[in-house]
Amino acid sequence: MEIMELPLVVGVDGSEGSLLAVDWAADEAARHGLPLRLLHASLWERYEGAPPKTGRERSTEQATAEHVIASAEERVRRRNPGLEVSAETVPEEAASALLHEGNNASALVTGSRGRGGLKGALLGSVGLAVAARAYCPVVVVRGDRAGLAGAHERILLGAGDPDTSGEAARFAFREAEVRGCELDVVHAWRRPAHESADHPAPAADPAHRHEEQASALIDALIAEASAGHPAVRVRRATVEGPARRVLVHRSAAADLVVVGARRRSGRFGLQLGRVNHTLLHHAACPVAVVPQRA
């Protein structure tokens, strides 16, 4: 029996941010040989905080939704003529619709802000909710022109503990391989409060071995994935400092930053952590949050 590839699903609301996400998702689907599914939730504006519609506005909602999704589909077909693409409009809140689609998707893709996003907001509520709760990888498309275009030819993996970042490592290696680019694996470490550059710990003190431990963590994290993708060029780095600052800084020279996130069955609410939350708001390139189930 033929095994069907799960589609890449992208949320569409007609905003500039979602159209950038559509372009990125179309290119990504083509790279991986995946079908692309466009999803428009007709209650998106309400979810993002816009005022309720009037009766006349409600009467034209269906026509507006059909225009948004048809325009996005035509945009994809012009950009990637050979790509298998489907499109659908659903009368649901955007986050709920995307989370439901995520059960049968290879990944979910969203823009960094929705059409009804608050002025000054760095990440729309839809993208934040989906990245926090989805059980499949979520890519929030954001950043500068070079990162969006893949001009750096580099994937950045934020190396966390293997128990929380194993799936992220496999995702990052697959991405680097299909793009034929370098993979930067970075782990940030912190000096203990009782130790400083002016008053270093004795050489025999275990606290003096953080960098070695950080390097060992990287080796443990990528051992399996690197064996499965021997052609991928890997550059390892251990950096002293807060991980969120280190990764945001390095995202300026990357086309995609990949981080892990733990998902716990039966628990709700945001489960992103400070590092992922910061990247989703400030990274200079698209961010992939890859869940690791408990």
C-alpha cells in the first residue's frame, strides 16, 4: 500500500505576514516533495482581537474568505507551478483550526502577525498559541529578507537537553540536508553565580568544566541524527551567555532557527519556555519549534 506523505499546512488570512508564510511554505513543500495545504479560518480577525463584525460585514464574510484563499492558492501556483496544492476555508477560530490540522500535518506554518494583530505586537496570538500547543513542528515565518530568502545557507539548531531536543535535532539535520547547507549547533552555558572570570573555580572543581559538559551535551544530542545524515556539514559551538540572547544574535546569519519544546499530554497552556518565546518574538529568521513528547 502506498504511504501518503502528510502535507505541509499553512494558515492564510490575507495579511502581509501570512502571504510571506505562504511563499515560505510553498518553497519548503517543494524542497521536501510534500503537498501543500492552505487553510483559512473565517473567524481569524475575531481571534486576533478585532472588533465584532456588523450584519453587513457578516453577510460578505464568505465572499471575503473565498477571495483570500483563492488568491493565496493562485499565488502558490504562480510561484511553484508543479506543486500539489489544496485549499480550504473553515468557520473556526484560527488557532483551533490549525491545531486540529496539525494532527495530520508534517508541520504547521504561520505568519508572525495576523491581519487583526495589535499595533506594535511582535507575534500574533495565533502564532503564539499554535507554537505553544501543537504536537507537530510549527514554523513561524518572520525575519529579514536574507533569512526569508535562504541567502545565508545555514540552519541554526539551539541545542538543549537530548530529552527535550532530540526531535528538533532530527528536524534540523533533515532541513540542512535537503537545502544542502551547513548546520550550526549551538549550546549556551552559564557560569555559576559563585564563579566569575576574576575569581575562577579551581581546576578540580566540577564547576570549572561547564564548557566541556556543554560540548558533551552537543555530541549526545546530535549523535543519532548526524549518523543518519552524514553529508550534512556540522559546526559545533559552545557559548557562554543566556541562550535566548545567543540564539537571537546568531539568527541574523541563519535561514532557520530550530528549537525543541516539551509537550505533556493532558496539560494545557503555554509550554514554550523563555528561550523559545524570545526567539518567536525577536529572531531575524523563521523559527521552527519542534515538540518532544514526554
